Amino acid sequence: MAFPDNLRRVRLGQFLSQAELARRSGVHALTVTRLEAGHTAPSTRTVRALAQALGISPSELATPEEVAEADLRHRQRAIRQITD
């Protein structure tokens, strides 16, 4: 199961709204919405914050490969911004 599905399943299983999860985790509500929709990939920091707010292990939300790929894309964007 992919990260968006895992996040939604766990959040709904705890009867939390996206807004409440955002408040508890410190992750912006729009980011939670975009993550669940699969429009963006989570950073390591985001996975940890969401997992902590949900009381679960980060590995229950995302595979190491998903997080590593998202971190790489984030770094590539940062480098492009610096070099542009």
C-alpha cells in the first residue's frame, strides 16, 4: 500500500479530520490534503511528524524508498533554485 493510502487509512481509523491531523503534527493542512491525494511526496521530516501525531511508526506510513525518493526530489528542486 502506498503512502497516500496508508495516511488516509490511519487518519480515518483514528476519526481525525485532515485539519486535526495538521494541527497535531504541525504539518500545514494543505500539505496533508496534497499528501493524501498523492499530489506531493512526503519528506522524512513530514513522515516523522505525521507518524508521531498518529502514534505510529514512520514505517507504517511510508517505505524508506518512498521517503528517499521524495528527499532526492526536494534536494534537486533546491539546487535548481540556487543555480537559476
